[in-house]
Amino acid sequence: MVSLEERIGYQFKNSTLLVEALTHPSLGFESNVAQPDNQRLEFLGDAVIELALTSKLYELFPNKPEGDLTKMRSRLVSKIALSEFAKNIELGAYVRLGKGEEATGGRERLSTLADAFEAVIGAIYLDAGYDVVREVLLPIVEPSLIGINQNPDQKNPKGALQEILQSIIPESPVYKVLNSSGPDHNKKFNISVSWRGRELAKGIGFNKKSAEADAAKNAMAIKEWEQWGA
């Protein structure tokens, strides 16, 4: 298994900081043994991430008003966005959980991933400082910066749907390509989104990402899960 340090391109000088960043509070609670968890590093990382992304947005968009910059930053530091950044580096595989949290899907839980991501960034800040944080953080968030200025207050439908569903049961929705049509330069994708083995909606787009977003948006409009009962 590739180490987390290899994934983020940073080698910790103080490895205990990384262990602490990856330790969910459930581990100590369940074992009844006092040990550092990632809550304090999460608190620190939250502030460091906000500063780094505020600075980057300020550099990227010199003519944008404060209101638009604030909306962009809000999207980038939301729990939904942070959990997506965590997934990009497969952070869930490295989090140290109690058995109960593990059994109830904690490794995929949006809040667990977002908190761990903040904690890892906080740990890097303590280990190496702000400049290194930017070197590690910005490549991870770069895909989310592309096009963010077009609709600064637009929400991510996939992330919003996942947040809704995981608040009910910690299980992520699954997207599947049903079919595609058209020439390679103008291909159209038809994609379904399912949850707990049942289809919620379908979506169409000229690439997989837009089709998945369309499916998520349709699922939130239909709210099929509300008809399933307990």
C-alpha cells in the first residue's frame, strides 16, 4: 500500500504529528486509554487551509470583488469540498478508527474525512510551516479552482447529495455509466446514481463528470429515498 506521505508528496520530520492527525476520537474513547486525537490539529488546520485558499484566490482573481471571493472560499472550505480533497488522496484508508466507528462506515463518513484532512494540514503546518502547506495543499485543490469563478456560489451537486444521504446512513451513492452515444469529440453519457442498491435518478452530460452532477441534481429533486420508509 502506498504511504500517505507518498500520496501527498511530503515526508514528516515528526511522525507522531501524522499519527495524531490520523487518529479519530473514537479510538481513545473505545479503548478507555487517553491518547492524542486529531481534534486540536483539525482546529489548527481549518484556519491554515482558509488562509492558504484565501491567499490563492486573491492572487488568481485580482479584479474580483470581496463578495465573490468570499463565496468561492466558502465552497472550497466546506465540509463537502474538504471530504472530496480527502478522497483525492485516499485519506480514509489511513484514518485510525475505533471498531464501532469502523463498523458503521466511519471511514467513508463525510465529517470524518473532512476533519482528518484539516488535521493533516494542521500537522504539516506544525512540522514544516506555511510555505510547505501551500506546496502540499494547492495541487490537491487545483482541480476545484478551475472554473470556480464562473459560478462562485454554485454548490457541488454530488457533494450535496452525499451529505444528505450520509446523514441518514453512512453509505456513499454509486454512479454507473449506462451508455454513451455520439462521436468521440461530442460524446453524450447517460449515468445513473444509486444508493443502498436502489436507483435514485439518471443524468445526461457531455462528459462523465457533468452527467454525474446532473444525476445528483435530479436525485435531490426527486428525493426517492423519502419513499422507502425506515
